[in-house]
Amino acid sequence: QVRLVESGGGLVQAGGSLRLSCVRSGLSFSPVGWFRQAPGKEREFVGKIYWSGSTEYRDSVKGRFTISRNKAKNTVYLQTNSLKPEDTAIYYCNSNDAWGQGTQVTVSS
């Protein structure tokens, strides 16, 4: 059974950066995706990383967000740069139909 735990969220000013982490327990070759949910809005796809290492992103974060991983630590990272107030949301990672508890990112203007 796959379990996911996110961390790294916080409060940052517009233009700042945060690195979110998602630790995955349980062996899996499935992709790991990042999603976010802002207050009053539906959860939306942010990006994902495949076993091959290839990545994909939603258009609004391309060039600002980067997904990477450390296989030895079974951890996937979401580096968020040039943050905007509209990036404020709870960020979740997902894999094998499992979800983490989320980590809050708040960007002040």
C-alpha cells in the first residue's frame, strides 16, 4: 500500500520560492503527481513525474515550477519559484490512487 506525506509549505511573499516534498512509502513505479486546491475551487493538476524521469506541467506553472526526485530517499520534490498570489492553495501529491494530507502554500502580495 502506497502512502504519501507532503511537507515544505508555508507563507511567502510574491516572487518568492518554496520547495515542497512528497515522501512515498511502498514500492511503486507509478508516476507521482502534484495537485492543488484553492479555497472554493476544484482540485487541479499541477504536474507529474514519470518513472523515466520525464515531467509535464500545467501551462500556468511552466517555467516557474520544477518537479524532481531522489530515488534513494523515495521523495519527489516540487520546486516553486516566482510565486504569485494565485498559487495560494493546499498542495497534494498523488500516486497509485493514494493522496497525501496536503501542505498549505500561501503567497502574499
